[in-house]
Amino acid sequence: MLDILLITFPFFALVLAGYLAARRRMLPLEAIGGLNTFVLFFALPCMLYRFGASTPIAQLLDPAAVLTWALCALLVVAGTIKLTLNARIRWNDAAFGALVAAFPNTGFMGVPLLVALLGARAAGPAILTILIDLLVTSSVCIALSRLDGADEHGAAQAGKKALKGVALNPMPWAIVLGGLSSALGVQPVAPVMDTIALLADAASPVALFTIGAVLARSQSAAAGEDHGRMPAADFVPPALIKLLVHPLLVWGVGTAARAAGLPLDPFTLTVMVLVAALPSASNVSLLAERFGADNGRIARIILLTTAAAFLTFSGAVALLKQG
């Protein structure tokens, strides 16, 4: 366990550093948007492209892995909504609570962390889960969030808006371009590839630092909007689903799929279980704010899962290595 904590500690320490820098205003809150832009549009796409280009195309187009991950994500969404939907938490808030319970922080944290723990081979399955969460999980939850609206076409319009957002997101395109490079065996010329490598190397530390800064900004904004103490029942259950139920569900469904004869590689299943054990994706807070959901609740879930994942994620790694 100690050797695992020694690997995971720097990743969570960088998140804490970003959080403290923003909380103490060493990093101006206005600068966080610039960091986010650098990571989302420059560094992270280059990192994903590089991993995609060096990953066998079969790993990026694994039907058994796609089916397992998508089914578990939809089950988490359905279960979280059923558990949290009530007179106070309506469809909009319940849908984004479900998204934050089902969408791990794979891009900013998961890919570099899993590669550090398991080697470069872990990038393929992790990248595959990003595509599914961007294309399927996010779109379904955004569509469900519109069911409160009076417009009967609200869910369909929200789904189209979600797909448009995916089309403008550079991450899936970087993965697709990396997959094409892998399939065709071609790469950009050396100077371009060296530029991509420099940006890719910057992705992990800047992304982790930015996660912490975004969490601090979200918490600060939520505190300014609070009209009373939020009950723990509003944000603790989705956090527990994210850190405990989601990885157990992926392990159970994946194990059942293998027993039923699906060609799901054991290493791929291990990677997917660990991806599910990651904390919630910090960009869900931005989506919740855009669609008018209770961002204070979402920020608390993300913050709680990120803080607790240092132990729960490390524990999941230790358990899987023993198995």
C-alpha cells in the first residue's frame, strides 16, 4: 500500500497545491480560465493524441469494453437519479448529480495517473472511457436535466446542444486523430511531433494544478450563493456512488461479461475499474453552471470525491494488485 501511496501522492499534492493557491489568492481567480483553456485546448489534446497514436487501434475499438463501460455508466446515472430525485432535487439537479457520480476525472487526472501506475498500455482503455463519457453519459444526463422544462422538446434540444458541445471539444478529436495515426502508421513531421511532445509533457502537472484551482473557485462561488447549510444527504450519497459503487459495478459487470464469454481482457477490466474509482470530473461543475443546476451541490461532490480518492483510489489499486 505504501508504494502505491508514494506514486499517487504527487498527483493529489498538485491538486492540493492548486486549491490552496486559488483559496489564498496567490493565483487570481480570473487566471483560472486561462489555465483551463491551456489544458483543454492545447496540452491535454496533445497528450491524448500521443497516447492514442501509440496505442494499438484494437484497444481503442474494443466492443466488449465499450459495452461494459457504457452499461455501467447508464446504470449509475439511473440509480443516482432514482436515489436523489425528490421534492427539492428536481430533474435538473438530479441529472447533474448523476453525471458527477458517473463521470470520472479521466482526462485531467486518470490517464497520467494510470500510466504511472500500470504503464503506457493503460492509456488505451482509459481513453476509450473518455470517449464514451463525452458522447453518451454527458449527452444522456444533459437531456434528462431538461425534463423539468415546460417545453416538450426540451430534452431533445438539450441533447442536440450536448452533441454540439462534444463536437467543439478538442479531446475526442485528439483521440480520433491519434487512433487514425495508430491505424495508418503515420505521424506528423519531427518538428511538429516535438511541439506536440512539449505540450503533452505539460498536460499532467498543469491539469492537476488546475483541478485544484477550479475546485477552490467553485467552492468560493457556491459559498456566496448558499442560503443555508446544505444537508449531507444532498451530496454525500452521489460521492459514495462515485468512489465505491461505480468501481464495484464495473468490476461486477465486467466479471460477469467475461464469465458469459465476452472477450474482455483482464488488464482492460482492471484499468476500467480504476478509472471508475477516480474522483468526479471537475468540468461537470462548468456544465452544471451553464444549465442552471445547483452548482454548490456539484462542487461539494467533486471536492469530497477528490479529497477522499487519495485513500479510496489507492485502496482500489492495492486490492486489484493483490487479486
